[in-house]
Amino acid sequence: MSSDDHERQHPDEAPASESCDGGGCHRTKRRLLLKSAAASGTVALAGCLGMFELPEDQRYVGRSDPPDAEPDTDPGDDEDPDDDEDPDDDDPDEAQAFDVDFLREETTVNIPEDETLLVAGEEAGLDLPYQCRVGVCGQCKAQTDRDANEVQEMDGNQYLDDDEIEEGYLLTCVSYPRADFSVDSHPDEGDDIWDDVDDEEDATHAVEFQNNAATLDISEDETLLDAGLDEGLDLPYQCEVGVCGQCKAKTDGDANEVQEMDGNQYLDDDEIEDGYLLTCVSHPRADFSIDENPE
């Protein structure tokens, strides 16, 4: 190439002999290459941008963060808000527990509704009879002083019939408490352990009279009607012996589960299962609420 040709070279071209120092040479070459690409269309722009590696401190000029940079976050943002919850807070799903008095062992054990009497008794150090542990052999047969259906539920019983259960018998290995009650773990020993508890005060239960806006603690040997009248409640009634039906009231669910009627001659089994009861002959067996005027 002649000297004239050198003199006619593009005014933007850098002389070959020009030295490069710092980042200036890189910037000049990059600018010239981009101009050439834009003019000829033969060089891919993306390729051009990747041909030259800029110094670290010049790569993201004008941008707040490099593309792969981690966002600037407060270390406290990663904390789980649930971490502040007290692990000892009451669990709404926690099983309800009941006091079961083992008379012969002279021990009362608080037993969750999802635990059997046998397991809870053993954990409390009681020496209770058992063998199969699945409700078949009958070795763990025990007895309470009322219909056992009212105070517990058996899951797996294959030994006791319905009449025996109504007489108070249960199998501790498959029996789950549904109320506070007492139990004789050796009912076949001949002596009557219940003689020792005859003088105990009768249990009481809280009964809500919805229309009177009153809740009364009523003894198991007292009727709902008598207890209500003694407290001055306005309750309907007439015969007071379970015949006329004038004192008919209603609770939620099966009324058999919360009370016992002694003398009912008015309601049939289906009505009682639907929640109906007669206050004049109804004795409480659990805490519950009634509508005194359900019709």
C-alpha cells in the first residue's frame, strides 16, 4: 500500500502503530467494529459484543446490578413469620381427655379420647389384666356403674354382647373414654367395690336452658324439670311422669348420649335419637344444651 493510500485511510481508523493502554484500545476497536457491522450487515451484533472482555468495573455501567447479582435483601426478610408462634400454644385438634378412676388401684388417670384405658393405665404404672389386646379374649373385662355406652367407645370388641355393655361391662384394651367415670378392673372377684363409692357425691353436669338463658349444674339423680323449677325457670310441663309429652325438649344430636330417661312413655326410639327428651324424667349424663320449646 502506498503512502497516499495510508493518507486516505478512514479518518476514524486508529493508526496501527497507536499504542493501547488501559481500556481505550478496547473501546476504540469495539466502536470501529460496530460501525463496520452496521454498514455491511455481515457481522452479528451479538457476536461483536462478546468478542471483547471489558474489565470487571466497566461491564455494567449504567445498570443498578449485574444480571446474576443477588438482590439486596434484608436478612430479616427470610425469617418465617410462623417462627414467632409459641410451640406450646393450644392445638385446636388436640384430643380431649377424661378422668377415669380405677377403683381397685385407687388411682385416677387422665386419658385422651384417642387412647385406650389399658394403655393409659399401664403408662401410669397400673397392673391391669390383659392378654390379646385386640378385644377378643375378654381377659381385660372391666365394669362401670352405668351403661358403658354412655362413657366410652370400644373399637374392636368381639367378646361382649350389647346386653353386657349396657350392664356396664367393657374391654379396657379397646375402650376409649368419652366422659369422666369410674371402673372396676376385676369385676369377677366377688366383692362389690362399688360399696366404697356409694357415699360419694353424685356427679353433676352443666345443662343450658336456651329459652331461659340459664345454665344449671344438675345432679345425675335429679331431673331437668325439677332442677329448672327449683331455680325459677319458666318450663312447660303437666304430668311430671313421662306420659303427656308437655315437657318435650330437644338437644343437638342423639339424646341418648347426654341424658337418661326414667319413665318415658311418650317418645319413641327414633325421636330420642333425633334429640328429643322429656325434662320431667330426664337425668343428665353429660354437659349439653336444650331448647325447651322445640315446636
